[in-house]
Amino acid sequence: MNVTVTDVVKELKLLRRGRGLSDVQVDKRVGPALRVLCHIADDDGVAEIRSKVSTHLRSFSAPLPDDLRTAVLVAFDLHEQARDRFYQDRVRWAAEELNRDARTVRRRIDDGILQLAQFAVAAITPAGPVGATDGWHTEELRVSLALDQPVAEAFEFRRIVADSQEISELDLALTLTPPDDRDGAGEISGLEVDVFHGGTLIDQVPESSDRAGLVLRLPSVLGRGEQHDVALRYRAALRYPHYVCVPRRPVGQFDLHVRFARPVPDQVVRLDKVFQEDARNRSVHGTMLTPDESGEVHVRFRGLVPGFAYGVRWQ
């Protein structure tokens, strides 16, 4: 089975309901993607399934920031101090523990589940050259981001390569990270996506409070080894404190141009293979960049690993 981040996120959101992993019929609530990730055999009993999933979720959540890790453990009834019967009761406990409202905690849980899924899928991605997947990978990704427009605008040019036969759709996604003083509610609805060439956008659905899943249908089916170019334009009414690529599949090269509005930011930092949550954490340092006379910076990355963030942050 080709396990994707989207599959894992969907299954985890179902698993967190009710009693979470304490459910007496947890074996019926663990989907096929989680069974692959947690090495569950067909003849494993309920107790063994619960133990394997618990162990792996604790392991996958270990790299998360403390608040996201607490939120995730609470969601699945894995936190020793929040062993409540109902999901909403566990959310209320986390809200008091983290000194946040329940809506913010639910957003933290969604963010944590997404990052956990990215770590989990990255952990089973074979090491080696880009292209060792069962579906497709990105050979080259070029993005031009303009922050000096009335609405922030990004042009994305992507060359993909089919790693298996009969590739007809691409699963893409975009995260809209709000400023630190905003909770991000409703921002996904403000996202505009235009396809310039290379396919037809057939689905745009929220995967979390700030992440939109996109499905692009290709004009023709690709066979193994065939290449295809697509061009997209994104617009959103946000001025991001950072712009990063967090690939679900391997990316050979990521080329990013950012054009800032005047006056240019005091600090611009290159982020190279950091955790997604760390992209907006100013205590996480990177290489300082200096915008040129046009107010632009240009960065290039090679061999991007799924689940990690690559790009720039400014303030």
C-alpha cells in the first residue's frame, strides 16, 4: 500500500473520536494506512493493536513542539492526566493545561496530527535518490512569491515524474499560516487557485484549520518515467511571516524567489530542513539573507526530504 500523508491524517482524525485508543473496539477503528505504519499483522488482537499504535504514535509525536505533542497525546487518550471518556472532555483539559481556549486547542490538535503524519510517512520513505516512490515525485519546483501586491501572490512551476504506471491525478496541498496574533479561522476559504497549464483542479478541501488539500487531474495518464509540467497561481489575503515547502513526496530541487514590499523586513532567514512548526518559531535560527536592490531574495534547495520545511522566514 502506498501510504500518503492525507490517508494518515484522515485515519487519525477518526481514531481520536470518543475514547480514542482506549475504545474497546479500537481494532475496527485503525485503518489500512495506520496498520502499515504501525506494523500491524492480520492476526494481531485488540490489545496488541492498541499497544503498537500507542507506541508508534508516541514515537512519531516526539519531535513535535511541547504544546502540539501534549495536544496530540490528549486527542488519542494517551496523556496520563487526561484519561477522559469523551474527546471534548479531553480538549477542555488541554485548554486549561495550555492556557488556551478550546478552539485553539482543536487547531493545535489538527496541526499536530498533520505534522505527526508527515513524520510517520517520512519514516517509511526509502532512503536514496529522489524518485524511489510508488506514485510520483517532483523533479523540480520553482516558486515566485510577490509580497508587494495588494494580495500576496505565488506562481508555482512544477515538473513531476511518474514512478509507477497510470498516474492520472496529483495530490497537492498548501498551508496558510496566519500571523502569531491570529487564530487562522476561515482563512482557507480566502485561498484562490488558478491553473495556468498542466491539468484541471477537481477538488479543493480543508485538511486542517490552515491547510488545503488540492487534487489536480492530469490531461492524460502518465506511464512510469514520464515527465509532466504544471503551473499554478495562488492568491491569499495574508502576508505570511514565512514561506516554506513541506513536501509529501521527495523533491529534487526547490527554487524560491521572494519579492518583499517596501520597506523590506529587518531580518530574512533561510530555513533548511526544519520541522514545520519551527518555521514560525523565531528562536529557530537559520542563515541570514539580505534582499537585493529590488527587495528580493533567492534561495535554492536540493534533495528535499518529505515532512521537513524548506524556505524563508522574515520579520
